[in-house]
Amino acid sequence: MFDSVSSVALQSALDGLAMRQRVIADNVANIQTPGYHAKKVSFEDALSKAVGHGSGAVSAHVGRSLEPTRLDGNNVNLDEETLLNVDTNLRYQLASQAMSHEFSNLRTAMRTN
């Protein structure tokens, strides 16, 4: 159960989304830091490929944003970070509900045997 493709993929997604939440917080905290370049987290494409190959295990990758910078060399966009945060939180809630459902199914299976 815990090593099924769906369970491993859900755990990878939760890990990647949690990392994205931390990176968004770092970006917003550094919005006024001259020369700071926003970071971006990516894992969805790798996760999709891993699931397609029957694995589901991936690690998130943190890279630098290539968005244009302001005069102070900073490229954090508060509007973009805010929307990404909302999207990330909704995805995290969905993945955690799916993981909860998997555990519920496991509990039900253990009670019936």
C-alpha cells in the first residue's frame, strides 16, 4: 500500500508542494532585497513521467526565475507569488485529502480482514 505508485506519487507531490510553499515565502520575504532573484520549484513534469513509468518517486528542483529584474536587480513579482501561493495551497489540500483517502481505505481493509 505505502509503496504503490499512487501513494509514492502523492508523497512526492506533497513534498514538492511543501517545498514550493517555502520558496514562495522566501521570495516574498526578499521582495525588497536588491539583487535577489526569485526561485521557482518544479516537479510536475518529472512526476508525470515517473508515474507513466510506474514509479512516482521524484524530487522537486529549485531553480532561479528568469523573469526580468527591476532597477534594483530584484525580480520578485508579488502578484505572481500571491497567485502561485493560492494555487499551491489548493493543490496541497487536494493531495493531502487524496492521501487521507488512501489511509482510510487501508484502515477499512484492515478492519474487514
